[in-house]
Amino acid sequence: MAHHSEETEITVLPPDKEKIKKLWTVAGILGLLTGFEFLIAFMMHHGPLKTSVFVVMTIVKAGYIVGEFMHLRYEVKVLFWSIMIPIVFIVWMLVAFLYEGMKLSDINFLN
Amino acid sequence: MAHATTTTAPGQDVWNGGVSPLDASYGKLMMWFFLLSDAFTFSGLLITYGLVRAAHPAFAGAADAFVFSHEYWPIPEKVFEAVPFLHGVSLPLVFVGIMTFILIMSSVTMVLAVEAGHRMDRKAVEKWMLWTILGGITFLSCQAWEWTHFIVGTDTPTLFKDFVNGQWITKEVIGANLHVNQYGPQDFADFFFFITGFHGFHVFSGVLLNFLIYYNTVTGVYQRRGHYEMVEKVGLYWHFVDLVWVFVFTFFYLV
């Protein structure tokens, strides 16, 4: 019986240095941003400005993870937008719920 | 990976069949849409946290003067300041920062496994999958420690005033669970358990899936199949778990 091994036919390509370097760059950016977030947590006073800085940095990090690691940036446009557009509902939910929360605060802690 | 080409003859409708308009396999698309729905679930939890937090007053005084109380929402960095083997040392957010770093690193090793899969490099896939699994297990262990610390509580109890049978009494509370919480309003502890718990369960499922991928790689399943697309699909899930943690880190621990 000819024990035909398929495994010998598989050609292993050499590592794509360019691509791997890019991945480590993204990793470095994510690490740096997390480090900055950590520093800002102690260097800035609590307030809307600090929260905004955190939100912007988080969105940048999310962009790198979804765009580069999850490769969404390089997918076809239809796929990209069918994932991105529904996120609008999350933004709306955030606005509506936070507004509601502040109103609840007014009612609960009037005294 | 039967990549059908998306180029069609002029005038031919891309959506009429025979081509793959999204240029992605069925499995990958379904993973994407599952992750989208999962993003909604996590948003539900995190945004509800935002609502309940906004409904409570914030601590008004200077950060140095902060003490635990039911009257206002706690400052997270005053709650999460413990690090293993450094008992009694106040290191706010250090441990959770380390956890974040571990999860980001395991996301990097995962994407390297995917890259190796594209090249049909079985040995490299095995190596990077092992690192990814190790990162996941390390993260889960850290979380187990953090939960234990949160549940057991600090050395000194928090004193709470409570109205029982018509008179005010002072209660000593150490630690937190779904009934009592020494760190502040009960909702704070509940959200801690639900949000980090739900995320931790995702990490746990991810480690199991990663192990399955590793097992199939070692036994040569993907080599015989001719492609490593399963690594990509589970990779998407694993990156998503990292993505969620980025949001939990910001909105639960930092803000």
C-alpha cells in the first residue's frame, strides 16, 4: 500500500518579516497607550477632561485591535461597514443611559 | 480556503450568487456577526454600570481623604490597590495594569500564530498557540487572585450605619459579595462580579478553544485540511476578548 503522505507536499513559506515587524509595532503602540493611561490616572485631576482623554485613548486602542489584529481594516468595504454601522446603536444606548442615570441622580439625592 | 473572486463581468450583479461578495468564508463571517452581538451584550453591562454610577453621587472631597461609604460611588483606584506578595502596600491599579499587559501580549502571540498559519508553518503555529494559552491561563489566575482579594476584603472593616428595628446601629463589614460590600454601594460589588466575571468566562472559553486549536495543529488536522483558517476564526474571538478588556479596564478601573 502506497502510504502517500500529504505532509511532504506542503511547502512552508518563510516568515513575512515586514508583516511581523508591523504586528510588533502595533503591540508596542498598545502597550505604550496602556502605560500612558496608567500615568494619566494619577497625574490628572478627576473630571470630564480626564474621562475624555481616557475615552479617546480607548477608542484608538480599539481601532488598532480591530483594524490590525482582527484585520478588519483590510476586509472588503461591505464587510467593514456591516460591522461598523451597528455600533451606532451602542453609542445611542450610551447617550440615553447616561442621561437617564443623571436624571435618576437628581431624583434620588435631592435632599 | 476557497476564495471566490469578487470580480464579476460588467453588468453582472455581485449578489446573484456564484461569487463571494464579502470575500470571507462562511465561518469567518459568522464569527464576525457573533462578535458583533457579543459586543452588544458587553455594552449592555458596561453602559448599565454607567447609568447606575451616574445615578449615585461621586465622592466630593480630595482623593487623599477618601474612605469607603455607602453614600457615594467609590474611586476605583482606592479599591483595586493590592498586589500579590505585597500585603499592605498601596499600589493602585498596578495589578490590573499587569493583567492588561498580559492579555495584550497574548493577543500578539495569537496574531503571530495566525501569521504562521498563513505560511503553513506548523511548528510556529504550535509555538505561538502555546504562548497564547499560557497568557490566557495567567490572566485567569490573576483574576482569581483579584476576586479572592475583593471577596475577602481589607484588614480593617468598614463601618456602616444601618437603620434596623427603629434605631441606628453601626455595622462592621469586611469584604464584598452579592449581599454586602465594604467598598461602597452594593451595586458596585454586583457590577464588579458581573462584568469581570462575564469577561473572565469569555477568557476561559477562549483558552478552551485555543487548546482545541493547538491540539488539532499538533495532530496535523489543519495540515491535512490544507489551511489554518480555524486559527484565524478563534483568533478573532481571542482578540475580541482582549478588546472587551480594554473597555473594562478604562470604564471600570480608570474612570
